[in-house]
Amino acid sequence: MSQYTKGEWKIARGILCKKAIFIRSGDTDIAEIFYQIPNAEANAQLISVAPMMYETLKSLSLGDIDPVYRQIIVKVLAQAEGKDE
């Protein structure tokens, strides 16, 4: 997953399009979530912090943590990287 769009992802509500919530990094649109989708706001919040969660888990996986937690973190990171389907 080292190839995801770097930088802070932010929520931008549609100015011209009031039907969607956008996730942006700088001037780049990452995702568009339509309000008709159940839990659109919550989904947008979760997506917007995905890079921060990924980097946090990556750091934790390199630290001195309980092996049970490391196993869970490694599995989650593999799934995020498309290695565990």
C-alpha cells in the first residue's frame, strides 16, 4: 500500500454537487460518497483517516508489542495492501 495518495485526506462537501461528500488530498479527489448511501457521513469520516490509521498500524507492527496484537495488525495491513483476500 505504499502507493496510496500521500498527505492528509480531508472531507470536502460538494459545493457544486450537493449530492456527495468528497475525500480529497490537496487538489486530488480520492473518493466520492453519495448521501443516498446509508451512513454516508460515517463512511466519509472513516475513509478520510485511512492513511493515518495505516501508518499508525505500520509503526505499531515494528514496535515491541504483544505477539497476538502483532498478528492481528499484520493481517490487517496485508488486507489493506491487497495481499490477503
